[in-house]
Amino acid sequence: MLENLTHVRHQGPVLAALGRAALSTIKEKLGQGPPAGGIAVPGPELRETVPPRDEALVKAYLRSVKGDPRAYGGALPAHFFPQYAFPLLSKVLAASGYPLARGMNGGCRLTMDAPLPANEPLNLAAHLAAVDDDGARAILTQALTIGTASAPAAVTAELRVFIPLGPPPGEKGKKGGSKDKKKKKDKARVPDDVREIAFFKVKPQDALDFACLTGDFNPIHWVPLIARASGFKNTILHGFATFARAIEGLNASVFAGDPTRLRSIDVRFTRPLVLPARVGLYVDGSGGVFVGDAPGGPAYLTGSFERA
């Protein structure tokens, strides 16, 4: 929606962080990388306090991910955290020395211990919690805590960034063998024994709206030419947009519109969601949650949730 363009004025810190990430790409091409001896984890904790979020921005964001602003009262939706925490998280990742320009959002665990007051400054603390590097790829795990003066540590998040590094030493030039083929066959699918609780029709404009509302203007989400040059058939939806829609679908269909009844959710982003698309939100009897084309079909998000 064109009115969401007005909210770009709130995205200065995120856009500045994206600019710093672009500069880091130049350093990567100059041969800089992670320390030869590895990275000490947990890393140092970085802290930042940000002002309360603009009320109109939050309402527009919730509407864009099919949430109900009235359900939150005076609380901030926990899944809105990328909009204000990305600058701090990008500093945590930048210190690692890995080629972040190649990084992909691998997944997120979000835990809500208390409602997050919407009218108070937000206190953020983040650090690099773990590094799993096998030479072919690295998975960087960040830990984020969000709170306010009246609700310390109300929300915690664990974010996993997947970074392809190329083939392990000694295997350069080899074409993928049986293991590579097996990985392709093992791509995540929606189980057969699930129940559909919602469905989403997602248009290319929805990705641009999400960018305007969160500041994530990575062009693969809204510029078709760049998305195709990056190997996609068209623009793809932000992983966190799929995540937010899944949470709001659970809130509406499983928790009768009460977001405080969701205690935690842990998901993996398993394949790009190419736009336009019509996808379903599915749950099983053991707390599993999935976003995909149909039962038995490809899954774009898989995970689990816990009730409060």
C-alpha cells in the first residue's frame, strides 16, 4: 500500500546498518575474514536503548502481517523486533569477520516471558552465542534480550544466520555427489497429518510493504531484476514476514485472538517463498507449525510452538 511508504522515515537506523553491511562486502572482497584461530564465544555483549516505537508504524505493521492491533492493547508485538534490533544485531555479526553479504536467515526462536510495554524505551542486549563452522558453511547464532524499565527481559530471541563458505579444503572443484543429491531430496515438506488453520495470499507488493515497515530493503524482496539475477524466479518474501504471519495466524486461530497465550515459537526457514503465492498455515497435534503449499507439499517454514 502506498501509505506504507510514509513509514520509511522511521527506518533510518536500519538503513544505516544496511549501508554498513554493504561496506563490509567490500572488505570481504579484499580478503578479510574470520580470525584464523576461530572466534571466542560467547562474544561480548552489546547494549543499546531505543525510543518507544511509533504507534502508527506498529499498527500498520500488524495489519500488513494479518494481525489485529486491538489484540495487543498497550503491548508491542514481540515479532516486530527486527525493525529496531537489526542495527545492534548487525554490529554483533560484523565483529565476527564472516562474509555476511552471503548470509541467509536460517531461523529464529522467540520467547515471550511478559508483554513488552509499547510506551517505554526498549533496552536491548545482544551477543554472539555460538559459531558452527565446518569449512563449507558457518551458522552464527545470536542471542537477543529485549525489555523495558517496568518489564526487564520480557522477550528473548535466538537468531541463526547461515553463511555458505564454499567446499571444504581439499574438495574444491568436485561436483556434488550422492550426499548433495540426498540433501536436495530431503528438503522440508509439510507433514500429511496436519490441520490448516489459515491461508495467505501474498503479492509482490506485500514484500515492499514489509520493507517500508521494517527497513529491510534487501532488493531480492522487491526488485524483480535483482531477485532473478540472484537465482530466484521472482522476488521472495522476507523470512521474518512469513514468521510474523505464522505467529498472527496462531494468535487468531489457536489462541482465540490473545497473543499472551503464545509462550514461545522456534522456526527454520527452509526454502524461499517466491511471489506471488498462496500458502497455508498448518499445525499438528504435538505443537508443530508449518507454512507450505499443502499437506505433503513443500514447506517454507517449519517449527514448533509452546503455550503460555
